[in-house]
Amino acid sequence: MASIRKRGELQWEACVRRRGQPAQCKTFTTKTRAEAWVRQVEGEMDRGVFVSRAKAKNTTLALALARYGQEVTPRKKATTASRERDRIRAWAASSLSQRSLASVRGKDVDVAVVLSDMEKRGLSANIVPCISPSSRTSSIPPAPPGAWNPYQTPWTS
């Protein structure tokens, strides 16, 4: 079930609540945009393809890469791990590293600029191996309760 309510003079808040799904709320500047978003989210939920983007919105690329580098890379062969650490360092030093994972898209001009810069520095410009570490961070299990975790985030607590 969706609801759209006016918040002040210039804002509209849309909320979609469905049994078995986390509540989704978002604020818009126009009622038309809020209605379009509600239709999109409800359609995804109806088709069974809805995925909450909350984790991706609250995690930067740098945080995801650091977590991957500490939790996944050490389990790989030495040569593979070494190459992967180099790629992680290159991406962490890029201008994209402070953006949320939800806002980084392969088609972005910013990604093309970063890849071009890496190519000029003699680094691999192959985007698939470079970005693949970020796609696996959501499958990393959280630290055991009570363990120190520098990557403690809302979804791992």
C-alpha cells in the first residue's frame, strides 16, 4: 500500500509498505515524481524483483573496497591478492571513492574519466575486474557479536 503526503510547501513524501518487504519512503519536490516512484517500486515488488537500495546508499565505494580488501582478498592466492590490492588502492584513490555505491554506474562519465586516468598511469583499465570486488561486499558475513569491526554499519549491527 502506498501513501503520498505533503510535507511543507515544497516537498512530497511517498511511502510504500508491503507485507514481507521493508517500508520504502522517499521525498520529492513534486507530487508527479512521487507518484511515478511509487508506481516503479510497487511494480518491482509485484514482479518480485524489488531490491532495497538502503545498503548501497549508505556505503561509500571506499568503505566497500576497504572491507573487501580486509575480508576477501586475504583468502586468495598471493599473486591474485597482490593484483587485487593494487586495483583496490587505485579505485580508493579515485574521485569516485567517496560516492555511495548506489550512485556509481558503469555508464557514468566519472567512471570513464577514472578509467582513462588509470590507463595513463599504466594501470589496468579493464572495468570488470576492477569493479567486481564491490559487487561481493554484500555477501560478506558480519563480524561475530562483540568482535571489533571497523566497518560497523547499520546493516551489520
